[in-house]
Amino acid sequence: MLDLVGQKIVVTGGAGFLGRTVVRVLRARGVPEDRIVVPRRRDFDLTVEADVERLYETAQPDVVIHLAAEVGGIGANMAHPGRFFFANMAMGLHLVEHARRRGLRKFVHTGTVCAYPKFCPVPFREDDIWNGYPEETNAPYGVAKKAIFVMLDGYRREYGLASAVALPVNLYGPGDNFDPASSHVIPALIRKCEEARAAAAPEVVCWGTGSATREFLYVDDAAEGIVRAAEVMEEPVPINLGGGVEIAIRDLVTKIASACDYRGRIAWDTTKPDGQPRRGLDISRARELLGWSPRQDFDAGLRATVDWWRSHGQG
């Protein structure tokens, strides 16, 4: 087991939703603040190899926890498939190659549930990840992130680079991204229901049919799983991090409307895509290898997220 307290740790994306929580978990583990480096995009564009090389030279890390990504909901993925592939592929490619060159102690890669095949049996098991093409609307993002799994496996076998791969399902929680252009389903629906409530709107319109299912993981639980992977894993074995509850989008909307105290009608725009038909993860590998399981109750997590948006996000 790697004692992170003695390591210099770069957390890419460390100023983002998940990254801030990972940094908090590292601090709780006893890692000193001056041993955690959070590169900002204005200083280091991680899609540019020269910037990645300069980051390694400046920070001199022992461990990299790679959380940075260009990502969004279905709409953003449909609007920017080329950019999402390039940016996520380029970041991983440069970061792993220069980790190898510098003899990094460990590289931790955060993948995505979008890497799974469109029609993967539910619950998703890590061994099924190569058994089909991802759902089309987010395939460029998912394939780019999944390609780094292969790179890390090759670098482990050829160069001895120690690494870990965590596969979190859709995240949610206080501090999430509520931007309508790029937010994921829970913050998007919270904002939609809150704005409808405030405006006394008679209905809200949601994408798709509501029949697709998703699984969600509270951000604190995800951060704990990723840090645990950094501590105990040496090989890039993909490890699912899931919340344990598969829920239909129509039922999710009902829960969110209730948490927001919105009492209007829910309408469905069936001209818009549902995305992947079902998502639910088998997390037995995380329990076995990491000793990890989610702790947050889903309904309580939704209420905490609504409360955060009401007190921080609006205005």
C-alpha cells in the first residue's frame, strides 16, 4: 500500500467538482497542502505536450491523479464529438507518456461509464467493457478515455509504470456544474425544476422518453474510491465506482421535482435522445480490491444538492 502522505501529488482537474473533493480527501489523509499541486488551465493546457512537460518539470510529482476532462451531458457530447475525443485523448496521451519518462511512482486515471458498450448487460461488469461499441452520442468521449486504459496496460508491461483505473458512474452532489450547456442530468433537472418553481411554470419539459435508466454516485463517495485506488492499486485493472441504485429517468425527475417542491406537470420531448438505454454497475470488484462501497443515501444526497444550489448557485 502506498502511503500518500509522503508523496508529491498532482491532481489534474483539482479545482473542479470532483477534484476539489479529492483534494479534501487527500488532506484528510494527512497529505500536506504544499504537497498537493492543482494545475490550472490558464497556466497549463494539458492537451498541449509542451505544457504537460512543463507541469512535470515544475511540480516534480511522485503521483498524478488525472481527473481533468472535457465532458458534458448528451447535448454537449452531440455538439462537440471531435473536441471531446481530441481533448480527452490528448490529455491522457501526454500525461502518461511524460509520467513514464519521469519515472513516476503511480498514475491514477479516472475513466467513465460512457466507455461501456451501448447494450451492455446490466449490471455492468468490468470484463464486459470491450464487448461492444459505446452509445453513439457519447462514444468519442468514452472511447478516448478507454484508450488510456490500454496505454496504461502497455506501459505497465513494457516500462513498469504503476497505475490505477477508476470508473465512476454519473456523479452528483453540492458544488456540481449547473451550466445548462454542459451539466449532467441531475444538476440540469434540479435547475430546470427550481426555475420552474420560482416562475410558477405549469410544466417542465425533459429530454427523451424517461425510460432510460441511470445510476448516480455522490461526489464524496467517488473521491474516497479514487484515493483508495491511488493507495492500493499497482496495475490498471478497471474498477467500477457506483452508487448501487439503478433508477429510471422518469422516476429521477419525480424525486427531483419533489426535492425542489415543484408541483407542475412533467412533459417529455421524445424527439430528443435518451442516450444509453440502461446503466447500472457491479461494484463487487471495488469492494474486493479497494474495500470500498458507497455510503451516501441517494434521496438525502439529492436534498443536499438542491439545498446547495438554492444557497450558492442562483443569482
